[in-house]
Amino acid sequence: MATINISLPTTLKSQAENAVGLGLYSSFSDFVRTAMREHLAAIKYNVWAEEAKKEKREGKGTIIKSDAELDAYFRKLKLRTMKNSNI
């Protein structure tokens, strides 16, 4: 596991320490790792949403009629975005 140093505003550090103190996270490091994972997941979904909007603008929109079609659509977006980014 890699180690990093970061500078944080005092308020942000205190809020994170409070979350740890409440037992929501086992440590400050656990808090930061969880926050980073959640943020990276949100970025991935935002990229997918932008891809879907782009398809719509280009007249390539897809009408999804079932859960299976939805799953297939997200698999397609995932594969396409994996080729274009490291997220």
C-alpha cells in the first residue's frame, strides 16, 4: 500500500476526525480511502451519463425496454469508457 501526505483545511480535517470518532470509520485513513473510492465511482457514473447524453445529441439514443437491455447498455458504456480512461 502506498503512503501519501496531503494538506487539508482545518475544518475539513476536523469533520473527518468527527466521523471517525462517531465510529463511522475505523481510522482517518479508512475515511480517506472510502471517500476516494466513492468519489471515483461517482466520476465513473458521471462519465457514463455524459456518454449517454452525447449519444442522444447525436441521434443515437437507445430506447431501453427491459432490465436486460439496461444491463447491456451499461456494459457497452463501461467498455467504451474503460478504453478512454483509467477510472
